[in-house]
Amino acid sequence: MRVMKWSMIALAVSAGTTQFAMASSQDDSKGFIEDSTLTSKTRMLYMNRDFRNGAGNIPKPGGGFKSGYREDWGLSELLNYTSGFTQGTIGVGVDAFAMGTLRLDGGAGRQGNGLFASKSDGSPEDTQSKAGGAVKFRLSDTVLKYGNQFVASPVFSTDDSRLLPEVATGTLITSHEIEGLELSAGRFTAMSSQTGMYHDSLHLPSADIAGATYQFTDNFVGGVAASDVDDYFKKQYINLNYTLPIDENQGLNFDFNGYRTSSQGQELAGNVDNKIWSLAAAYSIGAHKFTLAHQRSSGDSGYYYGVDGGGTIFLANSVQYSDFNGKDERSWQARYDLNLATYGVPGLSFMARYVKGDNISTDAGEGREHEFDFESKYVMQEGPAKDLSFRLRSAIYRTTSNYGVDTNDVRVIVEYPFNIL
């Protein structure tokens, strides 16, 4: 992996002086301050997980549970500053962020949804905050960034599914020197969880990553990526995405994703040996989209992720509650999306899907699971509250053979992004 990482860096940097870089982003730099942006994102999240059939949250001494559900409600604020680059052959800039949360509701007996960290007495924190930044350099169309950052690689991705995102610390280089081709490589040595305020709450030893994405045609994109997480595993990923336009109102899309993961070193995640892939086909016609997907896992274990980021699972059947990534699991999905803009209500959309998984290898025999999700979202289209969004997500999850816990999951998300500069 180290050989791959540094060879990609060398390729990206050397490309900046070749014929491919006729005009570059650095040539168009207006300056450190002139190209700066400052944004804020306010998020309110209510989350309730109701356990069924006698299951519950946080066991009590002597038996039973403190409650049969988890319920949290909080508010977060994320300020993001992105500078431009200084002018010249090599541009210099900085990125910085500050973020915090405020607990609106949720006690010690009901917490556990990942919105707040816990105090020493087990009760959730009332407020939390953290800040960070990174320095960046740009040569032609290649950017090198070092420090705290948000990452979205299929083999190393910071999760943003709760109040605050995870934050990775390390170095990432991204190159767009050749038209249609993106190369990336990096090394990360720390990962802060969504509720962990210090820089390495996930105890990441180190992770080397590399990836490439190429736009073959206007309708066909392919990508590969690989990671080496010290004393955990090595992981490889491939994606192929093809869109077939039928006419101005119709189209087909095919999306294939696949991972291979093998444990190494101290095997801190256990014996990980997994291959998993998914194939989704979506048919769009006007306001409607119909999707069918199949996902299949094989090997001596299920798919593992987490220390490499809670968002590192780019698979079709990774949905609201379950990822359908158990050992030997096979799963199918049917999904329907509706965009009401076509019917005169721009900003309003609905989604419903059903996912069923079986053939899961467990100590108790074959495990099975299924999940029904419903989601509605409305985004304000104009006025002083433009881009303010309201989102309702609901999941009904059921399982057999002691594979998991039957759960109803409800989330209400209100989000307001705002451009300050």
C-alpha cells in the first residue's frame, strides 16, 4: 500500500508540469481572502429507537431494563471556514471548523443513539464542542492537505449521521491534473468519533489510503480504492456506474460496488475475511424512480468497518438501521422515490424501500432480517429561510434466529445551511 500511495503522489505532482496541465486551478487563484468562504450548518435531530419483544436499553442490576427504548434530542452547530489559495506557483491556504452540540432532551436511562457522550455517572453530556483545522497547498490542480479534515473515500469515510461529523487527522493529496481522472492518496493517524471530543477517540493506529476515479464517458464512471489499516485489515474497493438515457423523461442507472477485506497484524477486529458486493438498477420516469438491488456477502466473516470511519460502507443495502452485511448474507431491496416538483410542489420528496436478508451464518443457525423504511423531506425553495429542510425518517426492523433486536427507529431532522461569506 505504501508503494501505491507514494507512486500516486509522484504521478499527481509530476503531471502538474506536463502537457495535461494547460490551464490549472492555481492559475485562476484570486487570493487567500478573495476566494474564502464561511458557512454554517444548524441541525436539530430527534431520534427514538423502540426495542420490541421484551428487549430494552441499558440493563438494570438484578434484571430488566431502565427503559424499552432510546430517546435523544439535540441541536448542533457547525462553522466551516475555507480559505482561498495564495497566488503564485504553489498556493497556500487553510481550512478550519468549530462545532458544538446542545442536549435538548434524553436522560441516562434513555441515551445510546450516538448523539451525546456520557459523563462519569452515565448521564449524557449537556454540551460538547471541538474545533480544528488544516493547512493546504496547491500546485496546478493538485492539492495537499494536512491536519483535521472530513474525508469521503469508500475505504475511509467520516460519518455524519448524527449531530456532528467524525473528524480525521492526517494528510490527503487529491489530483485533477488529467481531465476526467481523480487521483487521491493519504495517511491518517487519528479519528475523532461523532461524540468523542478529543482527536483520536476511535483509537485509529494508522491508515494508508489510495484511490482513482475516471469518467470514461458522459454516462460511465469507474473507480477503485484501497486501504491499509495497521493491525486491523487491508481493504480493496471497486465501483462501476453507468447511466443509459432513454429519452428526455426516462433513464436507467446501474451501480456496482464491491469490497474485499482481509485482517492483518494483531487482528484487532478479529479474523476478518470478507468479500461483499451490491448491484442496483434504477429506472427513472418523470417524478418517479424505481430501484431494485441485490447484495451478497461471502468469506469467513461479515463486512467490518468503523475504525476506518463510520461511513465506510458504500453498498446499496446499507440503509437506515441495518447494513445487511452479515457473514454469508444475501439481501434484496425494492425502493420507490417520488419527487413532487413535477406535481407543482418543488422541494417535497418521498421515499419507501423494503430490504430482506437471509442465509446469515450465526452460532444459532441461519439468521434472517428485514427492514421497511419510509422517508419524507421538504426543502424551502425561496425567502429568508431558503434551503431550510425538514426530514422524517422511519425504519421498522425485524430479525430471527437471535441475529439482532427487533427495533422501530424514528428520526426527525431539521437542518439549515447558511453561507456567511
